[in-house]
Amino acid sequence: MAITEETVYDAIKTVIDPEVGFDIYSLGLIYGVKVEGDHAHVTMTLSTRGCPLHEMMKQWTREAVERIDGINSCEVEIVWEPAWNVTMASDEVKKALGAL
Amino acid sequence: MAKNLATDMAPPFVLVAHYFLAGAIFYAFSAFLLPFYANEIGGYFLSSSIASLMHLYLLGFVMMVIFGAMYQLVPVVLEIPIFSKDFAYIQFYMFVGGILLFTFGLWNENYTQILPYGAMLVYISMLIFVANIFLTYKNITRWDIVAKYILVSNIFLLIGATIGFIIALNLIYGFYPELVNLVQMHIATTIFGYIIMTIMGIGMILLPMFSLSHGFKQTAIHMAFYTIIIGLLLFLVGTLLNLNLLKFGGVIFTTFAIFAALYQMYLIFSTRIRKQNDFWAKNMMASFATLIISFFMLATGIITKNDLFYILFGFTLFFGFFTFFIVGHIYKILPFLVWYQRYSPLVGKLKVPMLNDMIKEKVADIQFWVTLAGLLLAISAIIFKIPVIFQIGTVIMGIGTLMVMYNIYFTLVYGIEELKNYYKQHPIS
């Protein structure tokens, strides 16, 4: 069975930012997912450039996606444009942070 | 355990923890000694015993934590690996030994047998740090404002540490009679050129990161960068040539730079998404408020030529601004270091804690108010020259320090038992 992008997003939702306490999908850090056969490509950002979690976030995302049955490899690309802002986060996150 | 996550860009966490823990111990030691200085609060600010305590606090706590934080932040902020982690370990042990010898020599007024060796160790350890940073910069490709601040602050550290070493040699050989000039240049370059410039620079990373601020203009921090360099250079040349007008110009430029940086911090705070005034936010607000107060004291000291205001300036800056800024960030950075070592390999395998779970928030909150109350009491005691109130105030500040120590201990032992059980059931193959 072919892996859908939804399956990849569900896997990504298991990755939590330990500083903010929300998963990186709800935070709006995931800009896009592409699946080609058994390979996935994730485009994401971080809330701050220079964040010490940079490498770990990348690795956790890759590992979470590679745990999906049928995905053999995953490439995670960190981009800085467009820069993240809170409007990209879910309403639940905005509310918890006091931004709504 | 965490090796599988290590990359060139990942900060050397165990190394950083060395600096943070040593910094915390020196902080506790300084807090213990402070009440014994009650009878010196109205005295001459260049006394050997005051210089001893100030160096214990500034080198042992403030600069120790800053050095550790730089080893963590430089690789991720500049996106280049630290030139040498071995240099950083050598620097650490020389620095700790040097501080102990140097401050003991100062306290004991033993300028010829103990102090010079301590000063030499401290000086060499700083040369190693600066060399490590400069060699790291060889490969830099991203020249943003933070990179510029870190580079220039380290140039000032090199100048300031060299002047400091010259002062130590001068105490033995007496080749330069204008000791006050040397001390003023030493204070300007190390306190303003290194510590405050570094805080201004890394504040541009830490404050937006922890408050989730975005979309603010950066004009003020750029303006502060150039004006503080002009201010410090004017002050140095003016002091060296005994030209008071240049010195005064230097003070004006430096003050302008500090207030421009404060305005930048205000802009960051006003666009923050995290609105909760938690222990970190309170510490930041108190740190900036005490920075402003300290500058009013400095201005009053310059106008009235009264040494008392210089003592107030130093006390408020060191035990207000530096303490609140650093303690607030220890609460953020130390849990992260422990979490990284202990939990990051278990992400996806075990329910891992949030960083805030690793701090007793209630204790951190009470500690903030206790420290603030103690500080205000001690400042009042200095103004009205009442030693017993100074003792009460600094003892209250000491209680605050003990609460910081408790939280550090809480973070360090967090989850150990739970993880022991986990590894019993899931042995590492």
C-alpha cells in the first residue's frame, strides 16, 4: 500500500518541542511533505534561528518518519523563508501561548 | 548515550555543564561571603577585599556561565563547530584554579607570592578562550549582528584581560603609578566591552527564542553596537592620555548604547507571543530594571563625584542585572543540558518530560521575589550606610541563592530513578 502524506504528517505529530510543549506540526513548523515510493522529503523550519535544538529536531523528525512501515528513508530540509510566526500555529497552540 | 545525536554543529553539552556547575558553586560561595562585607559598604571601592569578592563573583559566576553558554551557543548561532573542545576543557581547569589562587591572593593581600600565579592562570585561560573563538571565526560565513557582537566582545576581553594581568604585575613591580587609570580601563573593557556586549549580542538569540518574539526591528541593537565601540574606545584613549573630555564622551556614547540595547529588548518583549510572566520573564524584567537603576547611580556618581554612588552602581549592576539575567537563563539552559543527556536518546521510545517539568517553578518564583527583596534592602543599606541592614539584605539574597541551588540539584537528579528502571528493562545492547 502506498504511503500517503497524511501518514507522514501523523508520524511528525509525535515529535514534541520540549521547550514549548507542543508537537512540531501544531506549532506550524512543518512547511511541506512529499512522498515518492519509499522515500519521504520533509520541509520544515524552527521558531528561532540559532536554536540549540536545531540538529535534534531534524533528527527526531527523520526518525519518526522512518519508523513508518513502507518508508525507507527520509530527508529533512530546514528552511528559513518564510520565517515562522505564530499565525502558522494551530488555534490550540495560540491559545495556550496567550496569542489568541 | 547521546553520542548518536552528536554532530559538528551540536554543542558539547557535558563541557557546558562543567562551566554551569562551577559557576553555580562560585555563585553560592560569593553569596555566603557577601554579608561579611557589611562594614565596607561606605568605604573605598578599590579596596583589596572588595576586589577579591568582585573577582570571585564576576570571574567565578558571571564569566564562568557566559563562557559555558558561549560554547553552547556559538556553534548553533554561527553555524560552525567550535575550533577545539580540548582547548575548552584545558581552559576550564586553568580558569577554576586561577580564580581560587587569584582571589585568595587578593583577599590575603599577598601580591607577590600567590596573586601573580592566580592572575597568570586566569590570563592564560582567557587567552585560550579568545584564541578558540577567533580560530572558530576563521570558517564563518554568516555575519549577522550576533556574530559581530561576539567577535568584538572577545577583542575587548583580550584587551581587558591583558590590562588585568598588567595590574597584577604592577602590584609587584610598581612600574606604572596611575593604578586608578589601569583599573578604570580594566573595568570598562571587561564589564562593558566583554560581559555587557556579550549579553547584548546573545540576548538577540535568547530573548526571542524563549519569549517567541518575531517581527521586531533590529535598528536599535545595530546602533548600540557601533556606539558602544566608539564609547569604549573614547574612554580608553581618554583614560590613557588623561583627557577628561574624551572620557566623558566615552561615558555618554556607552550609556547611549546601553539604552539603545534596552530599547531593543523592550521591542522584543513587546512582540512576544508567550505572554505568561513566568520566572524567566520576571528575571528578565528585573535584570533590565536594575540595569537602568545602576546607570542612574553611575550618572549621579559622575555628577556628584561621590564614591558611594560608584559602589551602588557596581552592586546594582553585579548583583541585580547580572544575577537576574544569568539565573533566569540557568533555569532555561540547565534543564535543556540534562534533558539532552538523559532523555534525547529516548524520544519516541518513552514519554519524555518537558523542560519546565525539570524546574520547581514555585521555588523559582519565590526565589525571584526573595532575591529582589534582599537586593532592595541591601541597596537601601548602602545608601543610608547601615551595616546591619546590609547584612540582613545580603542574607536574604543568600537564601535566594540557596533556592537556586535547590533547583539546580532538582534538575540534576531529575528522572534518575525512573530511567534506572527503564534501562533495567531495556538494557543497551
